[in-house]
Amino acid sequence: MNVFDKLKAQLELLEWPNLYLYKFIIPNENEKLAQVTALFDYETAEISYQQSGKGNYVSISVKEVAVSVDQIIEKYQKASEIKGVISL
């Protein structure tokens, strides 16, 4: 059982395609910010940023239409490969 199994089970209860909200916390570094946002389509995704109080971290929220549960899991898996990224 991997870390995404519980999320996958919850998401499979919904109908797809559907609007999905991804959330990440990343170190406030331009390279990491670029790596995470590159996972999404700039034309269709709504991406918002919120800097932490001390400015060490950035919270990224992305609203995007996902066509399947597997698409969502795949994006979280790719984000988990970026050092320092926390998926919420």
C-alpha cells in the first residue's frame, strides 16, 4: 500500500472529469516554484500563491479540471519527487 492509495480510494467515489484543487507547500525558491507549476497547464489551471509569514515557504493552490483519478495521483507523485515539496 503506497501513500496515495487512500487518496485514490476517496477520489474514485467522485465523477470524472471534475475540478480538483491541488495544494502544496514548497521552500521559497524560484527553481522549486517553477518545477511545481510546470506540472500544470498554464492555459487552463488557476494557480495562486501565498507566502508564509517569514517568507521561507510558499503555499501553492492549483484548480484544474482532471479527467481521471490517475491523472491526479500522477501529478502528486511527480511533485513528491521534488525535494522539499509537501503535498496537502
